[in-house]
Amino acid sequence: MASFEWFVSLRYLRAKRKQKFISLITVISILGVAVGVLALIVVLSVYTGFTEGLRDQIIGVNAHALVQRHGLPITDPEAVTAKIEAVAGVEATTPYIYAQALISSASQSTGVVLRGIDATSAMRVISIGQKMVAGQLTDLDASQEVPAIVLGRDLARQLQVRTGDRVRLISPNGPLSPMGILPKVRTCVVAGIFATGMFEYDSTMAYINLDTARSLTDLRLGVHGIEVRVKDIDLANRTAAAIQQALGQGYAARDWMQLNQNLFAALKLEKLGIFIALDLIILVAALNIISALIMMVMEKNRDIAILKSMGATTRAIMRIFFYQGMVIGLAGTVLGVAGGLGLCALLKRYKIIELPSNVYPMSTMPIKVVPLDVTVIAVSAILITLLATLYPSWKASRVRPAEALSYE
């Protein structure tokens, strides 16, 4: 029986001379589904690429996880580091000191966020060393009369300084005197310049060594926290939880997802909104399928009556038109998936679309095809088109042979 229903469905899909308009609507429906699926795959792939690129930039400047002590500095960083590195999944650690100061050159001055680091161990945890456009990060630990500082590219441009020039750091964390709090002032030489591609980092951040950072803060011993690099960034939350358990009460271990929770939650919500908006293209194509099948039912009213008179059941008639809609939906989905994956491959390989490097953290259009996204898109397209066939199929099954043939 199923072969009979398939045979009739495929025959109805082949247009005769009188059904050219219905056939045109069918082709438009297939193309509508294909365009909707293609657009969804390409846009979500680009959006996923942007999200991962942004994530890599953020994780590159910061660490995969951050360990701090509640309200207090870590006075014994060596012992705490040993406990952290003993946790499974931890790849490397580095201490840091956080400070804010006023930085001034011969012509300009502005606020700056200072990160006191141990350059040797920091090279294994964060990627700033790979983003140097002048000098090297390890120059921070080199012994010299004047302490070294590494500036962001936009910050260096604002201060109008280059490597070898001197800047002054003024910190408000000074001693109390009868005249009030005396600021701490240190002169540093610009040993390097880095560029992450993210303006908020390149224009406000600078790196110094731990001893220089201590001289500008109230911290005499220890560090403010320890940055951790994990082996699998997707399991950073589990590794952070294991670190928290190993250190016990008084310490807090937060992974990169917790540190940037609001940002990535907003990006996830935007991705869902884009998916819903572009799904409307498939919905429009589904409406075309409904109209094409209804017109087909009206055209084939007499044929349906004859089939029913010959013994075709109501369910068989429904399946005939249901199979028609299914073929249209599957054809559109297959074309859309093939076209979307092909276009993504072209954009990824030939890098046709270039982006301004001063605006975006990447130079070309990022593409990241996620198999789960493609599967969800294909399944949703098929489901929408199958739902669109229900009413026309039901309408066809309600044809009464006596009424349909009475006018013949």
C-alpha cells in the first residue's frame, strides 16, 4: 500500500501542462526552505566563530581560572601553588598582583590597570608573550636600574611613547603623613608593547614585575591571586571546583565562564534570537508549501474521489499529500545544508570577507561549523515543513466522492 501512495505522490509532483503554476509554487517552496536552512547555517557558523574568537581573546589576556583568598592576599603563594598544581587537569600556574595607578609621559597622562606578574611563569599561562609587537615579556624580569613596563599598543599611542622611553607611575597607596596620604611614584622604562586586538585591554592595561607592583601597593609579602591554565578549557569549571576543594575554606577558585558570565550569557541569548528570527524564513516557505498543496488538492479533487471510490482509505489519501510535503521539505533541507556547508567552506578557505583589525579582534570573517547546530537546523526545518502538510492532507482526506463526481 505504501508503494502505491509513494507512486501517486511522485506523479502529482510532476507538473502537467495545466499545473505549471502549482509546480512553480512547489519549486519556490523548495528554494525557500533551502535559503532558510543555508542562511541559518552560515549566520550561526559566523556567530559561533565570533564568539569563540572573542573567548580566545579574553582567555588569552586572562587565565582559564583564577584563585584568590577571601578579602586577603595570598601570603604563601609557593605552598598554594603546589596544592593547585597537584590537582588533575591543571597545566600551569602564575602569581599576580593587581593595582591601579596614574601613568604619565613627557606629554600625556592617563589611568592604567597594572598587572604585576612573574614573566617566566606567565608565559606558560597567558598568551600576552605571543602578542608582543615590540620587545619581549621576559624583559620585565631582567635586572636593571630602572624597572621595566610593558604597555598596550593604544595606551602607548596615547602616551606617545616607544620602547626605551620612560614613564612615571603614581599610586595613591602611599604612607599617611600630616599632610595626608603621600602617593608612591616609580619611574619605569618601556620594555615592550603588546596588541591583543581588543581596545579595552590595549588602551588601559600594563604589565610590570612583582617587585615593582609591591612597591606601588600596600602588599609587602605574597600576591593578590594565582592564575591557572587548565588542559581542557571546556572542563575549566570542573577543574576550578577541584581546586576549590583542594584549598578548602577561605579560598575562591573561579573559571573563565564564571568571570565572564554576563558576557557569554548575552551572546548565547543573541544566538538563540538569531536562530528564531531566521527560522521565520523557513516558516514562510512552509506557508508556500501549504498553499501549493491546497491548490493541488483543489486540482486533484476528481482524482481523489476516484481513488476513494476504488477503495483508497482516508489515511492513504492523507499519506499521499503528506509524502508530497515531506519530499519538498527534505529536498529543500538537503539543498540548504549542502549549500550552507559549501559556502562556509569557501569563506573559511579563501577568506573572502576581510574585517578592519582596529574594530574586530580578528582580520577575516570567522567560521565555526558546529555539527549540533547543523543537526538542529535540519531537524527544525523538516519538522516545520511536515507540520505544514497536515492541514492540506486532512483537507484532501475529507473529499466526498459523491460530491466531487456529481458535477463531472
